[in-house]
Amino acid sequence: MDTSKKQKILNQALKLFATHGFAHVSISMIAKQAGVTKSLIFHHFENKEQLWETVKETFFQQYAASQMNLFEVEKDPIELIRKSMRFYFEFVKNNPLIPRFFAFAHLENDEKCGQMDEPLITKGSELIKQAQQNGLMRKDFNPVILVMNFITVINQYFIAECHFKHWDNSMYQQPETFIEDFIELTIQGIKP
């Protein structure tokens, strides 16, 4: 199997799916964009649905493996939140099509997304609940809402730049300031 061509197919499929969604992308479009034949795509992937799933799993796993490692390495729960937020921000900054791709997945009611990130949510929620029980975080919030909050804000920062830069363009001229402000605002909100 020619992994470089397979990766090129995955990369081009990500671009097209992130731009048009699943329903509006054809195998012919992907083949043309990747500079390969449709038969090569079908050699690697049974159908468009399998290609969609592989794109989703490939790019999600790049993030998930590192986040799971961070859960194991960082023992301070407040630092874990800081590092998780920063890591997710850097991941999306380096892969700006990812939130667009997953936005289409959510709009198309792709329930497998929730199944994919369930281990991350479960582990993260357990660690937050432990921190709450130990008095390191407020007890009056649902850990899932904390995770939803930072994922949603970071995704929107990248997806809706054309909108938010009109509010304050400096957020985009100095992304480090944005993420540091957002992290500190979040940390102050969860401390007891």
C-alpha cells in the first residue's frame, strides 16, 4: 500500500469535507483534488462513508493520543486544564480544517463523533470530579460543561475569525494573548 498516496487522499478528503460537508463531496472530486484515480481511492477505501470515517478517526486520533498522555503525565488538575486548553488550541491552530470538518459532522448528525471522544470525556470528567472532591475546583459545575466550553470557544475562534476580528482584531494579531486570557478566565471561574 502506497501510504503517501493514501495520506494524500485523506488530506484532500479532509479539505473537501471541511469545505462542503459529506453530502456535497464526491469520490470524483477527491480523486481530482488528490491527483489520483477513483480506482485507487476504492483500493484504499470501500466507499465514501469509509473514507469519511477514516478521515475522522485519523485526525481525531492525532489529538486524542496526546491528550490521553497528558492525562497520565500531569498530576496537578489546574495545570492539566491549562495544558489541555493550550494543547487543543495549538492542535487546532496547526490543523485549522479540523473544527470545520467536525462542524459538518455535527450538522449532519454524525453520532459516531460522540463515541470517538467518549474515552477522553470520561477520563477528563473523572479527573475534574476528583479535583472537585479534593477542594481544588468548585463543586457546583458539571465537568462536561467545562470541556464543552473550552472546545467550543477554541473552535469558534478559528472558524469565525471573519466575524470576531471585527469585535477585536488584536485577538487574531496576537493569538497567544487570546489563549492566555481565555485560559486564565476559565481557571479563575473553576477555582473555589
